[in-house]
Amino acid sequence: MIIKDLTDNDLYKFTTQNAIQKLYPDSIVRYEYINRGNTKFPDGFDLKLRREIDEMALLTLTKESEEFIRHKCYYLDHDFIDYLKSYRFDPGEVNISLTKGNLKVNIEGYWYRTVLWEVPILAAISEIYNNTAGNRPADVEKNAKDKAIKFKDLQAEYSDFGTRRRFSFDVHDKVIKVLKKYSGEYLKGTSNVFLAMKHDLTPIGTHPHEWFMYHATKYGYSKANNQALEAWIEVYHGNLGIALTDTYTTDIFFGSFSTRHAGLFDGVRWDSGDPLQFTEKAINYYKSLNIDPKTKTIVYSDALNVEKVREIKKHVNNRIHDVYGIGTYLTNDAGVAPLNNVIKMTHAKNRETEEYKPAIKLSDSKEKFTGDTREIEICKDILNI
């Protein structure tokens, strides 16, 4: 069994689940596995993945995890944590097939339930793939130590964001232990709730692209960013205040990011495009509102490594608080090329009786667009992109 604990998942999934349950309990969604790297999977892979997913139905919130979440995740509603105690994964929400090496995974059900599937399924796919291929991790602790020391020398504040495409749970666990030992105060936490608990770290995260994608299906593309931000404020009242900018491009986002939002949110997250250009846009935007950029934060989180962090820090030059969310580079640097894959929302509806609407994501990088191509063009026309 690969996923052994309900909280072996990223914090943003739980924070989003809490908000969904509070605001949109009747909403139903579909997700789809997207194999960006066109990896061919061996015969029988679907059966192994099916077995793992079926076993996840046995997971429950342990007493230790409950106490940790109540203490560390103070922004979550107490009734939501009570709900987590009764939550069980429903494998019937997940369909899997394998044809000529092409893996298909589709998820469908109430959004407040299915939102938890993405991260553990991707982590399971990666670990099963490596096990099936006979891949063995190499130099994991040595590589992690080297990176930890370099990040510390750069005085770069960073967190682990690597659950989805980790080599394996064991590798992830070892990496976190080494990073904490050799980076000290510069390791700010991990997105993985279970490993945060195990290694006495802060669980890190806010909201995902799907939060904005859903609001686009409900309110339209022109209102998606504003409505998504307002809904987040309604639930969290200024907590979890890092806003994701690029679901419908950063330029469109800043057109919706009002003075109220800029004041309430602690900062913004860069996840695609040119980080240096993004830095200038963010700093100039805060200045245009007479907000001191030094009081705000940018979380940089797209395919980062030591050299990219060094370049960004040099460019930022203390003009805004810069922190870094680093994923695959930390948790899958094990001598084997990591998988390039995602799971994205593809459709959503507000209640059972409605028709599904397509859910699409743009980005500041065209290769990261996801969803129906015709709908993407409609979105671009509406937003004049």
C-alpha cells in the first residue's frame, strides 16, 4: 500500500475541500489524467493502480493527525475536521483504463469529495511506475544535503511542494529529514500534511487552479478571478493569503485584483511564464496602489532549482519578500527521469440537474493550457487575450 495515511496529501487539497463544503456542497466535477510526457505504461499497470486506489478506501483520519491539524491548521473549521474523521475515499469515483500503453484516469463525483484524489493518485502512479520499471533511487540524501546547504547559503526561504511527482514516499520522507537538518530556518515547511506532522514542520499551501476554474464555470471568465478571491475571503477572512495568479493569465488576474484584495492577501504566487517579468508586474502593481511591496510576498513555484532561485533572488534584490515552493527537483532527484503528468478538472456543474460546463485553464505558458481547445479559444476571445 503506497498511500498509508489520509493526510499523505497536500494542504491545499484540505483547505480547498473545506471551502467547497462550506460554499458549494452540491457541486459536481470531473477530472482527467493528462500525460504531458507521453509516457507509455506497461501491461498490467492499470490493475496495480486500481489495487492501490481500492485500498485507499481503508484510510481514516488518525487521532494523531486530527490533533496536529487542529493545532497547526487553525484556519480550518472545527466541523470540517469532524467531517474528515468520517471521510472515506470512494474508489467508485475513479475509472482507470490502459490501451496500448496509454493510461487513462477519470474522476467524477461531488467536488467536496473528489478534490482529495489528485495528489495521492499522481504520487501512486509515480511510485508504481518506478517499482514496475525496477528503478532504484540513487544519491537521494547526498543530493538533498547539497541542495539544502546551497539554499541556506543563498538565504532562500523555501518549502517542499513535491508530493505529486515524488519518486516514492520513502524518498520524500528521507529528503524532508535531510532538508530540515541542513537548511534549518530556511526550510519553512512542506505541502504534505503527514510529513509536516512527522518532521515537526509547518504545512504550507492555499488554493489551486481548480478553485478559479470552477468559478469560471459558475460565473464566467470575466468574473472568475474576482469571485474566486471573494469566496476565499468569505471562508478564510485573510488567512491562507497567497493568491494564485495565472489561471487565466497574470495580466487578467491583476485586472481583477482590487485594492481590497491586495490589502487582504499577503501576496501572490508565480507558477508559469517568466519569473523576472512577473516580479516587475507584481512590484509595480503594489506600488500603483500605494502599497509597499516589501510588506508583500511572492511565492515562486514553477520548476525551480538552485540556479533559478539564485537568479530570481538576485533580480528581486530585497524589493519584495521572496519565498520558493520547490517540488520535483527535491523529491524526484533520484537518478531517474520523473514523470511529467497532471490531473486537472475538466467539467463542473452546480448541482445534479444541471448540464456540465467545460473547465479550462490558461497560464502564462501556452504549453500548460489544459481543457477543451474550442473552449480555450472562447475564453481567450472573451478576455481579449
